[in-house]
Amino acid sequence: MTNNYKSIFRMLPMAVLLWGMIAVAASAAGIPKITGEELKAMLGEPDLVVIDVRIERDWESATLKIPGAVWEDYFEVETWAKKYPKDKTIVLYCD
């Protein structure tokens, strides 16, 4: 097994744990979830901000991206969250 694969396998449990923590926190905070179809219907609305929080290399190499979405580092949410207006609908996605 190459070192790249070993690194990925070592990071995978942390990524799963982090995603689980985010999902639990969002649920506890009453943050609603939407389906892909619901988001598709909202695209183009002026009050919508779509933020892709995938790992940067996944964002850069992705062939499919939601039109108009911006990338932000989910590890730096404390920094970038302040720049988005509170009166907008913010949608975060990672996959």
C-alpha cells in the first residue's frame, strides 16, 4: 500500500467523526436540511449563497460543481462565516 493510501486511511476516521459532529450540531441547532431537488429549485435566487466545503483538492479536481457555489475551508469556518450576510439563505454542501 502506498503512503498516499495510508494517509487517506488514517484521515478517514477523523473525517467521518468530523462530519458526524457537524451533522449532530446542525440537527441540535435546528438547522434545516434540504434535498438536491429543493436546492436545484432555489438556484438563481438573489438571496441564496451556496458554499462548497469539500476538501480543497476535491473542490479543485471536481468536474461537477453547483453553479455559483464558492469554496470555503470548513476548518476555517470561524473566519469566513462572518463575511456572509445574515439575511441570505446559506447552503453548505460537501458532496
